[in-house]
Amino acid sequence: MNFSELNVIPPLLKALDREWFSDATEVQEKVIPLAISWKDIFASARTGSGKTLAFTLPTLHTLYNNRLKKWLIEWKIKRKIQALILAPTRELAIQIGETFAPYSTNVNMKHTVIYGWVNQFHQVKAIEKWVEILIATPGRLEDLISQGVIKLSYVEIFILDEADRMLDMWSLSDIQKIIKRIPKSKQTLFFSATMPAKVKELSKEILSNPEHVTVHTTSTTTDTIIQKVYFINRSYKRQLLQQITKRAELSSIVVFVNTLDECEKVYEFVKSSGVKCSYINKNKKQNARQLALKALKDGDIKVLIATDIASRWLDISDLSCVVNYDLPLDSETYVHRIWRTARAWKDGLAISFCTNQDKEKLTKVEELIGQKLEVVKDDSYKDVIVPRWQSEKTKKINEKKRPRSKKKRHYWK
């Protein structure tokens, strides 16, 4: 369906045309008309389905029309926060802000993104100047509310994105505390990839007669992703990874591991094999994470090694392949990982390494997605010669162990 058929206002249609968007995805077709009609929405939609634009467009549409109605009566209202988007992580919050950017300018709307672990100075200045749309993580939002910088009494639209992830990272009371500060007469859009009991409980608390939208729930995986598995001895993992990263047809690869230590070790190995790469984990600073992601998008590196901090927020439109170097501890994380590829309905490849210790994890993954992964029987990777390498930590340890020279030194005046 074309966006013009969804009754989106002309200024936003111009922005969509400029961004080369013409047809809406399934979640956009279902959510936008309901949101424009001022309905509360409970949507089950995976990342990569276009859900961010599905709430971006109706939010700007509604605020633009409301401003025209209130212009003569209460023109100062435009300088207040009228829409609040709550995201579980700073990476996702930044991504949402990037989605708003090309459209908000066409309707003269100001938005800003706030998140923790950085200096609040510039965030406070942006809010004090003029903000109508606020994208925030719960911690920094509550912090600035307690300082008196932010007031939510004018909020008309509240969006809770990735509610399941939100409740994994933040307590229910943290979210409830923020919701109590927002007027009851508001529109609420509630998005979640999975539907555990605590998510349903929260939705009942904050939604009023919601419309339910379901698009590609987490128990299903898209047909555009080819999913393969290697049954492999742990000692051969590096040989296989090197073989995969050297493939010319794979221009961009994200490798998922389970631990911080393994993340840095795999990074050092891939780098030593001559492949341009970087890594992302929770120990890496925010700016460094963004630079690593940008390098992959721009083609400056081929491989990005990541822990599950990246399994939900990485948004790369042309990612060739996802490699599960370690099968994840829970099966739902597997689905979130492989959804990093085949974004916007493009084809993608997901390769998993399964050791004898991982077979139970693989069984749970296959039960969740309702299909068997294709087993690859090619063992040519065993002939791959891996480079000699040492992690930076090992190098430092070895340097400390080196015996001091016993050669006598002579000093002359």
C-alpha cells in the first residue's frame, strides 16, 4: 500500500519521497491508520519490520494537526514536550532519533534524545531551548525529572518501544513511576516482540481499549533468512570463522558471542587473520560503539564482533550474514540476533556453530521457530591454516613473565 493511501499529511509524504520510501510495510499499513485515528495500540512486531517509522509518521501527523488547531488559542504549547518515546537502551533511543530526523524538519517539529552514561549538559540545553518530541531511556529521564528539567504534564502521545526488552532491563516500578507523571488523557502505542506475562500485565495497566496488531512475532522467522548450522568441535571454531569471513560474497558480517572475554578474543583473532573488523560490548564507550557501527555500514570494516548488547538495536539495511559463534543462552535471543540480517525484507544468511555442549540449545531454538536448521556437512574448514596470534591480555602476561637479563651493566662516570 502506498503511504498516500494511508492519509499521511503532504509534508510527510514529501519527506518520504525524498527518502525514497513509497510503499508501506505490513506493520505500517496496520498501525498508521489506527494511530492517526487516535486509538491505543498493542502491537507485536519484530525489529526490522518498519515499526519505528510506523509510530514516527502518525506522531508527527497528529502533533502537526493539533498545533494548527491550538495555534491561535495557546501558541506556547508548541514549546512543551507533547510526545514521549521510551526506549530500553541508548542505542535504540539514538536509532529512533535518527528515524525522526528527516521527517520532523518537514513539519517544523523539534525532537531530542536523552540517555545515560554521558554528560547531561547538551541534553539539558536542548530541552530548555525547544523540544516537542522526547526520546529517552528510563534512567536519564527520571534523573532529569527529579532535577526539575523535564515536565511531562503536556504529553499527548506516549510510545513504549520494545516493552519486553524494557522489562528485562528495568523494573516494572521504574516504568510505572514515569507513566504516573503523564496525563491520563493520552494516546499510548505499545510495541513488543514477545508477549511474556509481565508485558501483558503492563499493557493492561496503561492501554485503554487497544487495537491489537500482530506482525511477525518472535516465534516465527522470515523466509528471507537462510539458516544453516555446523556441528563442530570447539577447537575448530576459529578455522571455520576465518573461512566464513574470507568469503568474497559476504560484504558485511556480525559475529555474536556470549561473553565479554570471548568478544575481545575473537576480535583479536579476526584482526590477526587480515580481515578489517571491530567489536561492540558493554565495556566499550557509547561513541566508540557508534563509530564501529558506522564503519560497518560504510564498508570501512567487514566484520563486527558483538555480545547480545547489540542483538536488538543493530540496524544495518544490507547486512550479509549473522554468525552465531556461540549459540545464545536462550532461544528468543537467537531470533533477535538473526533479524539483524534480511532487514526491510531483503535476503540474509544466518550461520550457527553448534558444539556437543550446544545441542540442547539448538533443539530449543528449532522448537521455537518451528523448523529445522539446514545442516552443513562441508568440513573443508579443517584445512584452513589459522595465523599465530595472542590476545592483548596474553601478550601483557607473557611480557611480565620474561626473565630479566643477567648481563652485568657497567657504569662510568
